[in-house]
Amino acid sequence: MTLAVAALSHAPSFGNVDPGGSTFAEIQSAIGEVQAFVADYRPDVVVVFGPDHFNGQLYSLITPWAVGAVAEGVGDYGTTEGPLPVDSETARALHALVLEQGIDIGRSERMRVDHGVVQPLDFVFGHNFTQPIVPVFVNSLGLPLTPMYRVRELGEAFGRAAQQLDKRVLFLASGGISHNPPIPRWDGAPGTLQERLIQYAPTREERQERERKIITGIQAIADGKAPTDPLNEEWDELLLGVFRSGDLTQVDAWANDWFIAEGGSAAHEMRSWIAAYAALSTAGPYHFAVDHYWAVKTWGAGFGIQAAITDPS
């Protein structure tokens, strides 16, 4: 059975901070390539693996991963807000099929997702999209995290489950490559921050003010007025090379602390990409239709856009 992947970085800076030169135009052109790839593939459903930035998934009950059978977008950074077109029947079926394979995964009938899931969907399908989706939260920021081999096994379980459906399934992966934004950590945090990590329900005005401050900080980096840790292009290419190889077992030896040391505080967002390519690998060898990477120093992030599909049998 044919499976496909579209993998796109997300960034609050997209459309808000000019990366300089021709980079933004190149990224937009690459998104157009993915749009054409997806239109040609004609998916019945899109299973989107993505992180959350403590907007919908909090320490009130944080889990390694969960399937959303009903979901809404919080609308941060201008992404689609409100109820999302979730294929609830397929979501529940995938949840059951993945559980049967020994992957302990939760299910939400009221999932809230932020730009970590929605921005790439907006890229590919447009704002207020109608394409049926199944959102899968992949914890990337709330420590501690599972060993990396479990992410591969999660993806493989979804790939095998997808092949049991009478549907054309596209796996969409969302996440930045090397980048090092300030990430709130539970351990050692003051009580006020811990409470925010348990329960966060800002007003629209409070959310907009917080986003404005973050964008202002990124703009300061772009203007050379604020420091940022350098990108690790070598590490970025290492990860992308593994995805190109089709051998996802290479991730099994990657330690979580090494991931952060090499890729930055939010590098574990690449767990979504690992899951998506692991899913794709279950259908056999695959080849790339889209494959781009930018080291966007003005955004303080590595930015990748790829699309791949299983080889003809």
C-alpha cells in the first residue's frame, strides 16, 4: 500500500520576521511544491504528528502522545482557530489499532492544538482548511521524555495501522530542527510558573501580548540586537540524512540529553518527523519529491521542508 509524508518546520517568525535575502521566497516556493505533491497524492485523511507549546497539553495530565478524535485550534500566531475537521471515526480506529500493537497512547475527545500542529496544515491546505485530519500530539517539551526508540515504534505502529484502512493516508510532520528558544521547565521552576504549566487559559488579549513579545524578541535577533545560540547545521543534516536513508533504527541510539545538547532546547520537536518517517518506512522503500533545508540564522532556527512517497511496487 502506498503511504506518503509531508514534513514541514513551523516557526512563530513565519510571516512576522523577514529572514533576509531570498529565503522567505524560497520557503514559500517549497511550500508550493508540497502543496502540488499533496494535491497529486489526493489523501483521504492526513495524520499530523506535532508538538504542543504548553497551550493545549499541560502538566495537569501530560502524556507522551495522544490521538485527537475531536480537536480545536487555539489560533496562536494567526493559525486556524476553532473546531478542526477531524475524521473522528478514523481517529478512533487508528487509536485502537495502535493500542493493539502494544503502544500505550491516549485519546482525547476534546484536544486543543496550537501552531505546532496547525501551522503546517495551514501551509499545505490553506487557512480554515477542510481536509480531514487526525491530530497526534507528540510530547517534545514536557520533560521527562520517552527513549527515542519508542518514538520510532510509535510511528511504525501508525504505519501498520494506516495500511489496515481503506484510505489514502498522508503523514504530516511538524517541528523545527535545531533551535534554542526559552522553554519553561517544571523542575526547579517557581510555584507561579508551575501553576502556569498546569493550567493556562489566557484571554485573547493576553495571548496576543505574549506572542507580540516573542516576535519582538525574534526581530531583535534578526536585527543583530540580541544574541542567540548558533544553529547546528551539521546536526540538522545528520537528522535529515537519516530520514533520507529510510533506516529509522538509527535513532534508537540517540540519547535525549544529546538531542538537546546538539539541537537546542526545542530540538525534540523532531520526534514528530521521526514518527512520520517511521510510519512511511513500514510500507517499503520510499523516495523524495521535495527536499529543502535552510539554516535561518535570523530566525534562530533550522527550517526544513520535505515530501516523500513509497516506491512503486
